Amino acid sequence: MSDPSNPSKSLRERLGGTTEERLGKALSELLENPLLTGAIGRAFDAREKASQAQEVAFSALNIPSAADIERLTRRLRSVSNRLEGIEDGVDRLDRALAPSGVEARLSAIEAQLKLLTHKVENALAPSSAAPARPSAGKAAARKAPARKAAAGKAAARKAPAGKAAAGKAAGARAKGAR
């Protein structure tokens, strides 16, 4: 095991092996010692109590604790993420409702409406060509009394028949405006 040509290596191996064993043994004895484990437990308890006392003192002075700052940081990140989502939605709406996009869509809709109107007119024209005259006569007959009434009202407004007639005409106009 030991090489006579290298005496420093064998010394190192002997000291290293025994030192590791002695150190491991000493540490295990320390950890098994109830006095040391009790002291470590009391130190952790004291640390916890000091942390609680610090938090109470900061609270009394209205100074935020590290936990308060951490909660605020998480909340701020959450709000920031929500705001980014809202901004993305607004950007999508802006792109969808851009003037050029809306105008192009409206132009396409108008073209389709013209095409549909033309098709409907063509479809109705051959079948309604013969009965178109009687229905036109009925519409003209319905419009004639309305035209006569409108002409009578216009003539009554133009003809001055004194103050009483003017007052009645103004009252009639006011009622018609309502």
C-alpha cells in the first residue's frame, strides 16, 4: 500500500484517513450531546421570536416588513400581467377596426348588397311585369288624397284672411310640429 519511493504521499494518506475518522467521530458526539441540541433549538426559537418582534415593531411604526413587500411585489406582478393582457386585446381590436380594414369590409358588403339587389330586381321583373300597372294605379289612387290634403294646407298657409286666420294657421303648424 505505501510506496517507499514517495514517503510524503504515505504520510498524507495516514494523516488524512485518521483525521477524517476523528473529525466524523467528534461531530457525531457533538450532535448526540443533548446540551448542544438544546442550545441550537433555543437559538432557533430566539431567532423566530426576534423576527416576530421586529414585525410587530415595524407594524407599529407603519413600516412594511419583508413579507409585506413580497406580497406587494407578487400583487404588482399579477396586475402587470393582467394589464399586458388588456393591452394585447386593445391592440387586436385596433388592428381589426383599423380604418382601412373597416372601409374594405364595408365596400365588400356594399358590393354584395348591390349584387343581391340586382338579382332580386331581375327575379321580380319578369313575374311582376304584367300586374305592375294595376298595382301602380292603386298606389297612385292612394297617393292622390294625400296630395290634395297637403296642397290644401299649403294654400291655407299662404292665404292671409286676417289676424284670426293667421292665429289658427300658426296653431295648426305648431300642432303639426309636435
